[in-house]
Amino acid sequence: QVQLVESGGGLVQPGGSLRLSCAASGNIFSINVMGWYRQAPGKERELVAAISRRSSANYADSVKGRFTISRDNAKITVYLQMNSLKSDDTAVYYCGARGKDRSPLFGDMDYWGKGTLVTVSS
């Protein structure tokens, strides 16, 4: 089993920035891709960004150019730097991890954190 713990959510004004962190523990050698999904009220959970152990990244079109995902393999931690935030970015952000033997590289996550709320509002 893998445990994921998110941090860094909060209230930010439109145009502002926020950085999310997610630390993994447990059977960390079983995972490869880590990433972020989000779920806004009344909407389905959607991919924000994901990154492999070798730093190959995948982004949703809606966040390209504004969000940057990065990863510290030594700390088994993934980060999401969010800039130029909009009200549409308001959601619960969930950290996920995908098993290393899964194919293709990017896809549904196998493990989830409990989520952290990001609210973009003036």
C-alpha cells in the first residue's frame, strides 16, 4: 500500500499563486507516475498534471502555461506550482499515484490522498 498526504491548499486571489505538495510513503517502490487531479463542485474529477519518475510530464490543456508539476524522487514528493490562478481553478485537489507496472505510462491512478481545497476568490 501507498499513502499520499497533500499540503499547501488555501485561499488565494485571482492572479495569485499557490504551491501544492504531496508526500508518498509505504510501498513507494511500487509506483511510477504521481500527479494531481481536481474536482470542482458538481463536476467530475479531472486530471490536472502528472509526472513520471523520469520527469516525463502530462498536463491538462486548461492549465498549460500556468501550472508546473515537479518531483523530488529522493523525497518521494510531487509538487504543483500554480500561477495565474483563476476562479475556475477552485476545487479539491487530489494527489494520486500509479503502479509502476501499469501500461500505458499515464492513466488512472491506483492510490489517492484525501485532497486539499484550493479556493480562488477575491
